[in-house]
Amino acid sequence: MMEGECAIIRYTLTSAFGRGLVANRAGLVSGRSALSPHTLADGTPCMVGPVAGLKDVVMPAALARYDCRNNRLARWALDADGFTQAVAAAVRALGAEGVGVVIGTSTSGIAATEAAYRTPAFKELGALPADFPYRETHNVFSCADFVRRYLNLKGPALVVSTACSSSAKAFATAARLIVSGVCRAVVVGGVDSLCDTTLYGFHALNLLSRAHPKPFGADRDGIAIGEAAGFALMGPADLFGGSCRLHFAAAGDSADAYHMTAPHPEARGACAAIGAALKGAGWQPGAVDYVHLHGTGTTHNDAAEDLALVSMGLGAVPASSTKGAIGHTLGAAGVCGVVFTAEAMAAGFLPGTANTRSPDPRFRSHLLLLGRPGPIHRALVNTFGFGGSNCCLALEWRL
């Protein structure tokens, strides 16, 4: 789909690399991994990508019922890089009713519910505590509700929850709201936090790496779970009176529904999403300078993505994954991909793939093991979720 002249005016990211753009750009350029060892209750080793400092985040008194790890992570990110101030300026220019909120998440505040199930009240009565704030924490709308209240926004607010493609689809949804005239600008983002449900769920699927994940590697053995929160302000490029360099060119969505957790072996859904993004942007494959891979580090997902790139004429385009560095942030993976790609564009840098040393010899795409200087004017960001929910975003950096 063609998205029109939507620009990404301001953005921020908090991940295992740290809080804000300075920390995340430094981590990206360094090629290092920010993952740390973790042991499950049954003794299984794995790696995780936690965000430091969340225990010290204090929620505003008026929003105390929204206090959970997911919403703390959201506030921690919103207050970085002058993002909250940029949104306030947009509200002054456009009105609070003209600015919407679209958030992608897969877990919401489920960790709060996990804690509630461990309380004496549940053990004794078999019921959650009467004062448990489900609506403001675990409810999938919780984060969008918190964000709109925290930023004093009155436009449409919604959550996209399509597994790992959630926040990529949030960008696509936000662009549609702007192009259709429903919103004049949108705060779009993705927030997912660590919780036992995610860790043990992926462990049950035998998808957790016992060491560092190695996306597209010959010796890859699974994923590491990370957490992150990222936000972007989307709207007209001249919103603040100047020209914006980062433009949202198009989004390609698909839903192949081949399997609950496995991708289509012929990568039909991935190809459909990539093809739609290229068509919407009006690009030929040779016009793309870089692809930010979904690159989970699992056997079947990486193989399907490699096949999709080659099938769509993108096999020679430099590509890399950041999941070996910060982990798979699930519903926040899309916004992480957008911000890392934007920072690479601004820095004139082609990122490498942390931890991967030997690419799978069966793959034919152009995996970057180490980062190197290089211009990126047009890029694709891939996200492929459970249930065949796929999304590819096309970004353009204009000089």
C-alpha cells in the first residue's frame, strides 16, 4: 500500500543497550551483545535482554493503577530523547484530538498477573485479589491507555497485537490513520517486557537458545527473549516548520496462516509482505540499500526469510539482524527495527549481526557479519510473527 507523505518526525528507543538513542546507536555501531545469562526454574540456561533501571521508575500518582513492568518501560522510554516534549509541541500545533496513539505489544502487563497468582489471596481463595488492576495492567489496551493519558492525547487510541509483527503493523495502522485524515499525527510504538509466560512458552516450544543466539548462523539454536520500548511521532514532514529526512514510504502486510508457530516453508507470507511494501513504495528490488532482518536465530524462520529475500530479488542487498544483540523483543521488534535502521541511516552505517560468525552455507542472501560504513537511502524492515502474521516496512532517508 502507498502511504503518502508520512514522515517519522521524532523517535526514541530503550532496550538492553540502554535508555535513549545515544546508548542504542553506540550499541548498534559497536557490534556487541547486551544479552545476559539466565536460568529457568528447571535449570535450563538461556539468555535474556533486560532493560536496567525499571525497578526505580515511579509512575505518576494519577496513573498509579497503571503500575506494572510494561508501563514502567513505556514511561522510561517516553521521557528519553525529548520525545514527550516533541509530542507536546505537536499537540499545541494540531490539538490533542488530532493526535492518535497506536501501540504494538504481545504480552502487555502479564507479569503483573503472574505476580497476582502468587499472592496468598489466590492460594487461599483461588481468586485474584479484589483490588487487582487488570484493566490498567494486563489488559492488552493497558499500554495505549497509559500512553494517551500520560501524554494528554485525545485522538483515537488502539493496540495491535499480532505477535512479533505487532509494532510494525502499528506503524502501518498509524500511516493509514494519517493518510485517511482520521488523525493529523500519531504516536506509534511498541512495548514488550520480560515475563515468565514468554520465557517458559518459548522453552516449551524448544525455541530458546541455550547460549547466544546466532541469527542466520550455521550453528543457530534458537532465540533469546529481550524487552524494549520504542516510540515514534508520525505526521506531516513540515509539522515543526522544517523538512524531515526520515519518510515512511509504505507497508506490506500479509497473513498466510500456514501454522500456529511455523512459517510457510515456501515463505509465501513473507514474500507477499515484502512484495506489497516494494509495490507501495514504488521501488524495484535494486533500489533497496539495506534490509533489517526479522532474523530470530531459529532454524525454520531464518530459512524462510532467506528464501523470501532471494525470491523477491533482494538476495544481494546487505542485510543483518539485531536480535543477537538485544534479543527478540516480540511485540516491540518492529519499532526496534525501525529505530535501528533510522540510526544506521543517520550514521551512514551498515550494521552487522552480533554473535553470528559463520552464516548457514545453504543461504544465499547477503548477511553482514560485521558492521561497516555505507550509505542507506532506502531500507526494508521485516517482521514475521506467529500465525503467519507478517509485515514489511519501507523507509526512505531523504537528503
